Amino acid sequence: MELAPVLLRTNIPTSILPPPGRGKVRDIYDLGSHLLIVATDRMSAFDCIMPTGIPGKGEVLNAMSSFWFKFVEDIVPNHLITTNIRSFAERFSPELVPFLGQLEGRSMIVRKAQRIDVECVVRGYITGSGWKEYRKNRTVCGIRLPEGLVEAQRLSETIFTPTTKAETGHDENITLETVAGMIGEDLAREIRDLSLAVYEKARAYAETRGIIIADTKFEFGKVDGRTILIDEILSPDSSRFWPQALYRPGGPQMSFDKQYVRDWLESTGWDKTQETAPELPPEIVAKTVEKYQEALRRLTGTQ
């Protein structure tokens, strides 16, 4: 497989745009009332940025989020204004045109929102850290689950398991009651209900495309008093996508997401407390590209 060049970080002169905020995956430029969000090819796993990028990953994340924002806008509005960065640059910021090679296909202009500092995790299946916790005490984020579940089993009822939104380090699991104490009971219930509704609509659609969405996470913000979806949604970075035809409860599943990278990292014995992760081998990079592209093709019909 011939891999595309990797964009690990944007490089736009400060005479054109202010220095960006750099998240684990995205570079974010403040345009005043709006933001320019660029999905780079950085890969984050276990809350650590890998030294190796995944070619074309930013384009997949951008296309996937754009698709899902439109798909669920009947449930909740979102921050997306446009993904047509060329048109934006030519009309409003022509000095950006020479830098379109860094921006096209991986960027969106969005409304600036007041972020709600909660990661809204939704689980339809018992896997990952939820499975580890369940094996210890039969709970996930304090929610008591039935005895006798096996790894990757579909839950009889989808659960909302929020976490903190850590700027650095690891997010921590919290209860709905903790969220209510942080942001108020009404808003806590609202983002829980919206998260569950968006997940259920997306899950039903994905199953028609041969993909199980095992779990995912959302972020919300406030614009003019309204709660909206922000950041990214239902991408291979923020979700577990399993091929439905190969689903077998009782153990780990094949996936179209970054679980492949997580599994490789686990196999190396890497100490997750270290700030620097190991370089990803070429075969791991190539396979991850293949998995991300397959998820995009199946779910959106595009490549």
C-alpha cells in the first residue's frame, strides 16, 4: 500500500493566524467568533500521542464527523459551519490559500462554543476499560450490571458512563451524580439523554452497513443558551467499530478503529506511565490506515 504524506502539525505563519492550540489530534485556530479546526494525522492511544502519524487519518476523521453531524442534526444541533476550506479562504481569508495543502479535506470552520467539560461516553457493549471494571466488581462507572456477562456482550440497556475532560494525563470515570454536581442536574440529564439518543440512531444505521458501534464518546458545548455537539463524533478515534459479520461475544473483537494500535502497544509491554510511546512499525501503520478507510467506506460510502 502506498501511503500518503503525514501531517503531524500545521505550519501557518503567525502573520496570518494566531498560534494554534494543539490537542492530542487537532490543531485549533481562533478566528474570533469561529474556530478553524484541523484534524492532523497524529495518533493518540492511552492518552499519549504516538511519535508516528497515520497517513490520511485527518481526512477520515473530518469526513466521518461531517457525515454524522448531518445525520443526527434532527436530534441535536452542532458547531459545524463548513468543510469547504478553499471557499472560505478565497472569500474571507485569501492569505490562507497558499496553505490549503495543509487544510483541505481535514479542516472545518465551526462556531465557537462554551465547552461543557465532560466526556460523554456511551456503551452498548461491555468491552475495554468497562470490561476490566466489570470483571472486578460487576459495575461500570458505578452502574451495577447483571452477573454472567462475557466480554463484548451486547448490553440489555445502553449505559451512559461519563469521564472527566482532562487537558493532560488520563480522563477519569465519574458518575452522573458527579456530573450533576459539576454542571447542574438539568444539564447533566440533558447531555446524558442526547448522548443516548445520538448513539442509538447511529448504532441502528451502522448495523445496516455491517458495523457494530460498541461504544463512543461525545462532547457538548453551549452557543446562545443552546446545547450543541462539538469536537468530533462517531469516528474511529472516538468509537469502537466492529465488523458485524465477524462478531463473536466472549473475547476481543476485530475492529475498524484504533484498537489495533492499542493492542500492539499492549503487546510490547510499554509502560503507559511513560510520556514517550514507542514508534509504530510500518505494518501497524499500514493496517491502521486500511481499517480507518474501511470504516469510512462502509459508513459513508466514500473513500
